[in-house]
Amino acid sequence: MTELEQSAAPGSEWWRSAVIYQIYPRSFADASGDGIGDLPGITGRLDSLQELGIDAIWLSPFMTSPQKDAGYDVTDYRDVDPLFGTLADFDAMLAAAHARGIRVIVDLVPNHSSDQHVWFQAALKAAPGSPERARYVFRDGKGENGELPPNNWESVFGGGMWERVTEADGTPGQWYLHIFDATQPDFDWTNEEVREEFRGVLRFWLDRGVDGFRVDVAHGMIKADGLPDYTPPADAGSMGGVDDVPYWGQDGVHDIYRDWHKVLAEYDGDRALCGEAWLPTLEQTALWVRPDEMHQTFNFPYMMTEWDAERIRSVIRESLEQFGDVGAPSTWVLSNHDVIRHASRLALTADSPQGDGIGPLSAGKPDQAIGLDRARAATTVMLALPGSSYLYQGEELGLPEAMEIPDEFRQDPTWFRTNGERYGRDGCRVPIPWEADAPAFGFNETGGSWLPQPDEWARFARDVEEADAGSTLNLYKQLLRLRRESALGTGSMVWEDLGADAVAFRRGDLHVVANLGSAPLELGEGVTFVAQSQAFEGTAVPTDTAAWYRKA
């Protein structure tokens, strides 16, 4: 047995053990009835989140944006997009959350802005070499007349990573860098003006009372000197391979977060920075949460681990070791707005790289019953682990990926930039169901929905699940209550050996086991179950099932 300690002095900050619920605002609740979720909609549903038992919410982007990439293309970092409401609506939502003991983290998108941002519009009008262009990554092209892009980088969303502009005199001009869509030009973070602007943005929201920031593309803000050519391995996926990637994870990005750490330290209440950093190893990921940098970073290696007991044990063990070595909590996450929902992903029978998505013509579609069993078991394990856990809206209902969205309704830029070769992320972003018999399943009162909701989602509606003692929703409520009562977010764990196909460990006198094998796993006499991912009789844990128990 190996005991791994999961805490570091001072160790009392809320974010070390919090369960944080991700809200994708356009798909959570729509108070206006226009088919797109909004801030008043969130405020109106906070009681449900309080009943669920989470500690904080993280809001995906709601700042002013032309919505070319669902708000990840920002034009004004200090205001709310009218699509979602007003600053007054935000303040009301924040106050209502705090009144219920729920902290609020907001999404910040510092790698790039919208091409409609006042700075970028000024850059287009200015001359090459001007201060206006220096805020972004503008370069002269290659070739006799600059007709070729500055390097061979490929966009995460497909196609090239450079866009050529037309100069004020009408001639073809420089190129600008965009890791994502052409409407999302990258800032140049070597520019002190950019750094000072974002210090001001941080303070704007901190002054309003937010409890922290989730930082989008936290690993992408610094590019390698000279912008060298780079061709990722064929199997690397959209976030690069294991080798050094000149636009991901560059050393200079850490200076930015050391600076931001100081800004947050000016405020009371343990304000937190959580980074979205897609890196190939946990050792590299842990560098983002050294004591003077970020407080958390998402554990994507854990999220993307296959349904395999040995691999799951390994990633948990390594996570606790690597994050513990730098005095940070490990974070645990199984779903978010960028990946296939884990109720589907854990039962896929064919590869689906991150960002590709699954749709009507995809191979290897999951068996929904197997997927849900595995998802419930995976969550039962996750919520017993020491550290902080993230939940994605709808996973507490057991929602699968929406796989049959007709092509004409798709909105993810990935779908368009790859000419339909990759379905993208729409399937995990469909508005969630609240009431089975209401218009749009209670998402609003009008029946409008910016992405179509599958008819089968009526059985996942919150009111249906609240009335079913064995529902996924009531499992989540039970696990979160027990986690809180037993302080499972802090402390240490001891591994137990229950066979090659089991993930098993002990938290004090509470034992946790998941059976990933093909036969039931017998625990023996003297066992009292506290929670089961799916109900079973006797002391043999069925396949694709997890349980919490105590021994006599």
C-alpha cells in the first residue's frame, strides 16, 4: 500500500478542496426566451445548484462578443454581452450566488481577442510597425511579394494559422496570427501595454467581487522566438504532441501568472486562478501551479484517460505526486464544454481526438447504457479523491453527447473550417433539460433553443430525476453530501489491492472501489455500503460499477 498526502501548508484555502460546477451560459437557462441562456436565467436556477451541493460555479464567457466562437472572441473585457444581460444582471447573479454560499469564477480569454475589438480595428488601420499593430502578432509574409504566410502553423480549428490583411491603401499587406479562428487574433504578450491592460481587467472583476478566474488557453500566450515552422505528429490532436510546440507551454508564460498572482493577492478571500493548460505530461502541467503562479490547473491527462483500471490508477497516483510536489491540490474533471461528455466518451469504440466530436456519420458510437454506467462509476471514484473536482452542467443528469445534430444547425467553427470533416464541440453544448413536459424542456418558456435538444432528453430532465431515487442526479447529491460530511477534498488516501481490474483506495475508514473488469468483484463479509454508482444486492460489485463502503 502507498499513502499519498494531498495538501500543503497553509492548506485551508477554499479552492484546494472545492467542487466547482461549470456553467456554459448560453445553454444553462434562458430567462429572456430568445433561445440563448443568460445571466438572469442562471440566477433563477441557483437554488437547484445549492441543493446539488456544489461550492462554486465557473461561468464560461459572457463578455461582449460577436459570438463567432461562442463568446471566446471578446470585444470588451469589462462588460456583459447584451445576449446574456447587463452588468447589473451580473452583479445580481453574483450577490445571489454569494448569498447561497456559492463562489463565482469567471472565464477570462487573454490569448486572443475578437477581430472586432477596438485595438484590432485600430491595428488594421495603422501602418506596419506601429504601436497599434504591436499589440498583436503581425508579421511580413514570405515569398517575393509577401504572399506566403510567415510559417506553416496550422490552426486548432483547421486551416492555416495566419490571415493576410489589406492595408489602408488597398494593397495586400502583413499577416496576423490566430491560433484559433481568423476572427480571433492573438495578442502579443511580449508587449507591456497588453500586460497592463489585463491587470486592469483582472481588477475590474475582482472589484465586483468575483472569487477567481478560469484562464482560457493558459499555455498559449507566449510563442517561441522566431516563430519557427512546426508540423505536429499525425496523432497529436489539436493541442499538439509530446515534443516542444512553439505556440504551447513556452517558459515565458509563467512570468505572466506570477504577475497575476500578485494582483489577486491584493484582494481578500483567497481569490483563485485556474488554468486551462493542455500539456502532454502531468509533470509539465504541475509547473503552472507552483506557489507563486496559478492556484489550480485542469488535470486533462486524468480527464482523457481511457476506461482502464491500470491507467486510471497510474494517472491518479502521478497526479497526486506531481501536484503535491509543488504544494498544489490536484484537480479532477471528466467533462467540459470542449470534450465529448463522459457518459458517451467512456464507451466509444473508435478513436475520437479532442475537438473532433462525434456526429451522425461517426464510427464507434457508444452504447448509451454502458456509457452511463461507466460515467456514474467514474464520478463515484472522482468525488472521493483528495483535491478539487469540476463538474460540467448536465453531467449530474447523466446527459450523453448529442450525436445526431443535423448539419444545418451546427455552429462550432471547427465544423466550418474543416468543411465538415470534424464535428467539433456542439454535441456537448446543447441546452440542458429542466422539466420534461415544458417547452425546450424548461430551458425557457418559449421553446427556442440555439442548438436542437434531442427528444430523448425528456427522460434526463431534472424534475424526472429528482423524483427517481436511483437517478444520476440523486447519486450526485448523495456523493456530494457524503464528500462534504467526510471532508474528502482534503487529507490523504491509501491504495488497496483488489485485483488488476479494480481501482480501490481508502479514505480514513471509507473504502472506495470501482470494478472495470468483466466479472463481479467480491468484497467479502462485513461490508456496509454507503453509496453505489448503480444499485446492486450482496457484496459483489458488478462490472462498470463503483461503491463507497465501510467494514465492520
